[in-house]
Amino acid sequence: MRVEYRNLPLDRDQLDDDPVIQFARWMSQAEESGIEEANAFVVATADRTGRPSARTVLLKGAGRDGLDFYTNYESRKAVELEDNPVAAAVFLWVPIRRQIRIEGTVTRVDPAQSDAYFASRPPESRLASAASPQSRVVNGRAELEAALEEIRNRYPAGDVPRPANWGGYRIVPSTYEFWQGREARFHDRFLYRRDGDRWQIDRLAP
């Protein structure tokens, strides 16, 4: 299952000095290329002993303050983030042979922001989030369907308020790595590392 990458080179002078701007540029290009759910990324966490776990989530906000995603605060990733508030993120866009890796500390977003985002979701998504004991063991699908039906009966219009155990997290990056696939696996990689108020940029060997 070997595929040769035949892409244009990625040189330092093509990169913005600001990784936030560079991230937004690559995200826009991924969306414009037609990649479905270009905002999907893998977020890796670790428990207090250092045991890692990873899963795919959706980016719901990105800017100067960091990258936001939402989850149940009683899920495995949330429990690990409360114990060990650091994370690594990977955006992989195979069709355009690009990847962005990000590492940083994690904080909860403001409750008002979580309220606003939850209210913006489709009614069925709000009901499903309120009904799901995310990451918990359940007896079967019927148990989940019953919980969803109970919530739907209480809020037939789908106007369920944000549960107290559901909300957002923000990854505050300390590093960004931009990766462009090249021929013979001789890839181009550039690492941004925070250095006070500026970012140091280095090329990495493939």
C-alpha cells in the first residue's frame, strides 16, 4: 500500500511568521480542496500515570487564543485533561498530502461560550448529547435509545439546555508543526516553537 507523493516543495519563505495565520491558511486550502470534515483532528491525552489515549474530534473554533472542541466533561478524554491538562492534536489531509501537529496546554472555555455553541447545534444533536453518558459502559443500544426518548419527551422542541457536564476545551499551542509530503518520503517539515512573544521556526529532517 505504498503511494508516492508528488507535491510541490514547502520552503521557509512560503510560511507566515505567525503559525496562527499559517494554520488558518492551510485549513482554508483543505476546505477549498473539497476534503470532507477538514476540521476533524485526532486529539491525544494521557492520564496521571502517562498512559495515552487518542480519538477524533471536530474543531469548532481556532484563533489567537487556541483551538476549541467540545465534549462531555465526564468522558475519558475530559477526565484525563482534568488530571493532566496537556494535549497533542493532529490534522491529516491525505488528498493534499499535508499534516499539522500541535501540542499545548488545555483549559476549559468560558461557560457562556459553551452555552452559545450548544444552543447553535441542531435540536437532535443537543438531545443526543444530553442523553449520552459518554465513555461509560452501557447494557446495549436499547438503553441509549430509551435515554434519548426520555430526554426527547421532556424537551419535544429539542430546546434542552446545555448539561452541566458538557462543554468546551481549548488547546493553547506551544508548538505547531507543518508537514508536506514529498517524493520518496523525503518530506518537508517546519516546527514553530513559542519563544516569549515570538515564534522560532526550524526545519526538521523528514
